[in-house]
Amino acid sequence: MKLSTLALCCAFALPAFTAQAAEEFKTQAGVLKITPIQHATFYMEGGGQVVVVDPAMGDLSAVPKADLILLTDIHGDHLNPGNIKNLSKPGTVVIIPGAASGDVPSGTVMKNGETKKIGAWTLEAVPMYNLKRGPSAGKLFHDKGRGNGYIVTYGGLRIYIAGDTEGTPEMRALKNIDVAFVPMNLPYTMPPEEAAEAVKAFHPKVVYPYHFGESDLNVFAKALAGTGIDVRIRKWY
């Protein structure tokens, strides 16, 4: 991935950051553990399987080999071919948007709207895109259909991974989301105020701000106070 591509989505410096303690969720299939790493990178463990999301940032040395890797976008803060190789083992499935095929030729492409079941995990690829923000007039940082957000279901627990997106109509229309990971960094996604309005619309039980750079997360948390949504702020940087 070219440096210019990385700079497009990461205008701030990101030092290596070690994963935090796992967050645990009870499901019909047993406990699901989710471990934040850095920026948009985290991993999930359930039923003896490991799912790694956007393994591009932070210290990945302690991350187990993946049964499944999910990529949301082609930018360097989401896609690192070397890390994908290091985290793969025989049988690892790498799910990618079509735009990432050149960087991950062995990946399995999912398009917005498609659903797949892989092991204990059901995957739904959902749109992630900009509505109005872009590098210049008439251009967007993320065009609709280029990247994927995902709804991952494990043991009945529905986890929404938004990817690089603004508060799109598709996000606002989501139903029955238990856990959501929502970005909020300017100029590439949206500010905390807009993120909070979108989250109010689909009302997950738990929401994690991630991919937030230097955004003021207190603004996000205040905007959701009293809604019944559990806002969990963790140290992703």
C-alpha cells in the first residue's frame, strides 16, 4: 500500500499500541471475546475460532492466528498484506471488498448486500461510504460500493462493524444490533455529533467509538446520555 494512500486516511501519527483486555459478551454459543488493538484493528474469539478485523495497525504479535480475517477498505490503515500473511494459517478465509483484490488476490470478495456463513460466523456485507466529505469538489473519500461494513452474528449476538463511513441511510436503518463499532474522525468519516445522531437512529445496545483519531469522545458520549445505549470508550491509541 502506497504511503500516499495511508496518509489519506491517517493524517495523525499512530505509535504502536498493545491490545487491551478482552471485552466479554454472553451469547447462545458461549462467551464471545472482543479485544481492541488500535484505530480500526481488533479481534474476536468464540468457539475456538478467531476473527481479526482490519489487521493493519498496532502491535499484532500477541494476536492468535486467524480463522477469518475481515477487511473493510483499501486504505493503509485497514489493509496491510504483510499482516494478513502473518496472521493466516492453512484454511484462513480472508473476506475483502472487490477493490482490495489487487492487494489480496487470494481473498474472498463480498459485495454490499451479500451474506455468507463461515464456521460459526454469519457475515452480512453492508455499505460504508461518504455522503458529502471528500478530497475535492465532486469527489468522496469513500464511494458507495467500494468498501464493506459488516454485520457479524455469533451465537445470536449481532455485531456491526461500520468501517469508514458517515451516518448513511443504511446505517440508520439497521435493526437489532447488539454491539456496534462506529468511526468519527474528520475529514474522512464524520464528527462525534453526527456519529451520535446516526447511533441514536439504529440504537445498538452497546457502542464503541473506534477509528476516532483526535475526536472528542466526550461529545459523543454526552449526545447519547439518557438513550439507554451503553457507550464504551476504550484506549485505541
